[in-house]
Amino acid sequence: MSCLSSCELASWFRGLYGDSTPKGIIFDCDGVVIDSRDANISYYNFLRDFLGLPHLTMEQETFVQAATVNQAIDAIVPKPLRPLLRDAARHISYEKDILPRISCYPGLHDALRLCKSAGIRTGMATNRSDGMEKLLTQCRLHGFFDPIVLASDVPHPKPAPDGALLICSRWGARPSQLLFIGDSISDKGAADSAGIPFLSFQTQGLAEHAIADFATLSAAFKSLTSPAMQHFTACK
């Protein structure tokens, strides 16, 4: 399955929301809002170096990118070595070793500004449990997401729908009026369980509908919010 063009995405939106846009968008964080793969893998490899373990396999890299910290540690650190993790973490400077490896995906800020101007609310549901303030500052994202729901804010993290449903409640919106953009099976599980339409970001094969970049999302929204394009239905 190929990623959608902006016209195809706009057509899908029309089917979901009429000649309009979603009332709000719930974004995953890692792998959607921010490109943190290198940072996350480096962090866990730093820990494994200290513990005398080999670097993560490709399968482990994929898992830790979508997991909570506790889930990742349970999967990649043998139980007898976990008491040493506190000492291992002391040898890592988050601001020096990890944060500089994190960046936003191209076109994200343009898409967020477009959402704000069009009255589309934007929130975040993430399996992160801390470090969000520094991340928002690093990526110039303060003021764009409200609310931001961390794994520690709900009884059950993704793939449970708790975070997504909490955002629905805060916004006073029905799940069918919203859109969830994610890149992992835990994101899709949360969206599906909550009844929120799901759009896969840069992960073909995860869902029926996928986009390759934020420029596609912005172009689709422009075609729906521009008066001259309201009834444009065919790709040229």
C-alpha cells in the first residue's frame, strides 16, 4: 500500500467529517511529532554498554521505540542486572548525550500553525513519562499541544485507549470527530479502541490510510479550508 496524496487524504477526510476537517488531532510523540529513534536507541545502548551487554538488535530497536520506559527495560535488561541501572543512568547526561539527537519532522510546525489558524485542536498522547518540558523547548513546541497526556497520567498507557479518551473528554468531542496520527501498533490499538479514525505516519502497512510527511497533511487541510476549494473532489 502506498502513502496517500494530499488529494486522496482530503477525500478521505470528506468521507469522515463532511466538507470539513477533524475537530481535533491527537498526535503520538516519538516517531510522529519528534524523530527520536536515534536518541532512544542511543540511550538504551549507553545503558547496555555500561552493563556489558551488546547493542540492541533491529527487533529490539523497533520495540523500544513504541514502548514505555518500564516496558523497554523489562524487555532489554535481564532482571539480575536491573539493580545496576541507577549507576548506569548516572553516567548519561540527557541534555548532552540524548537531547541533541532529537528533532522535529519537517513540516510539523507549518502543519501545527495551520491547525491553529483553522481552529483544529491539537493534543498529544504519549507513552513517555517524563522529560517533556525539555523536549518541548528543544523542538520549539510550547503552546501547540493541549492537553499532553503522558503514560503516568492514565491508568493504562497505549495501546489502551485511556489517554485518547481523556483528550476526547477534555475537548468535549466525540471520538468520531477526531483524528489520531501515530506510527506504531500501540498507537493504532489506542485509536481503534477509542473509536478514533487513525492515520499512519511514515509506517506503511500499519493502517489502511498513511501519509509520508506533514506537507501532505497541510495540503489536504488547505484544500478543505480554502473557500475556493470547498467542493473540489477530483485530483488533477
